[in-house]
Amino acid sequence: MASKLPDVERLVQQLEAAVHSLNSASPLEQLLEAVKVLDHLRAIEQGHSELLQPFIERRAREAARLLAFLQPQIERLLNELFGLKTEIDPLQRRYDSVKAGIKEILRSQTQAKVVFPMPDFGGSLLAYEQSSVSLPPAGSRARAELEDMLRQNPQYWIEASTLTGKQLKALCDRLDGRQLQEGRTFSSYLRSNRDFVLRPSSPQFGGSEA
């Protein structure tokens, strides 16, 4: 069954209406909606150029108007983007610091799963243990030894060259038989970590991971 052909005239009308409605205070969503319609028409031109022929001049006229309008808006959006970044970055650093502190406190207790009420937000925080592994710190003697051993075994270095604990553990888990001793050697460099996942739940931010 042949697929239904797009209604090009309707799309051109949408583009004309979208461009006509734009002004210097138009929100980003409105700008993107106009761009989306133009992109749709360009895609149709690539696959069904004959459908666009009766409307090619109208499409070109509105595209030129849209692009001329968007050029000064880019500067406005960039200013907004960098303004938001200067506000977000200090908050993100503070957020990461507080989150790391909470996890450090949780590591000092023995429960693998804890629920904390958060009455100020009408919700709660679920904290549960998640085991992970890490490598010796970069620049340490142990890290240098591990890297040297992996480089001497190219078949392993290809898999573990990113040198994350997860990657190296996956490699060790696959080594058996003749390679068992090598696996044990590599495993000796892995460090077990007792980490916690923080999952808040409240009307403000749903149940996503913190």
C-alpha cells in the first residue's frame, strides 16, 4: 500500500503563518516550530520535488524571511544561554558537593536501603546501596603498573584502554582457564566502592535520580 503523500500546500501555509507571527519577543519554542516546518518542506523537496514545484517561490520567500529574522535572534539566545550558565554552574557545584556529602554520610552506616522523609517538599528520598569498582588513582604507582601490564597484552588493552573500573572488571570476568591468573592479577587492582543511589520523589521533581 502506497504511503500517503504530504499536503505541501498546507505546510507552506503553516510556514507563512509561523513566519508572520514571529516578533522580537518570540519564545524559543515558537522559533523552533517555524524551523521545523521549513525542515519538513526541505525533506519533501529531496524525496518528492515535483510536489513542491507549484509552491517553490512561496517557500523560498518565507525561508528567506525566516532566516533573516533568526540571525539577530541567535545573539539573543546565546546571551540567554551564557547568562543561564553563569547561574547554573555555581549551583551545580554546590549540588554536587552536597550530594557527595550525603553519600559519604550514608557510607558510614550499615543499612543498604534507607528512606528519608522530605516534608518540606511533600515527598521522600530513597537511598540504596549500589556496589561499584574503581581503579587506582591516575598518576599513582599502582595505576602505572596496571597500564603497563595492559599495554603488554594488546588483546586486553583494546577492551580496557578506557581504563574504567567497570571495563576492567568486565574483562576480568571473561578471563578463565589459561588466562585465570592474568584475570586475578588485573582484579587485584580493582577497588570496591560502597556507593549510594539517591532517588528523590516529590511533586516538584517526580522520581528521577538525584
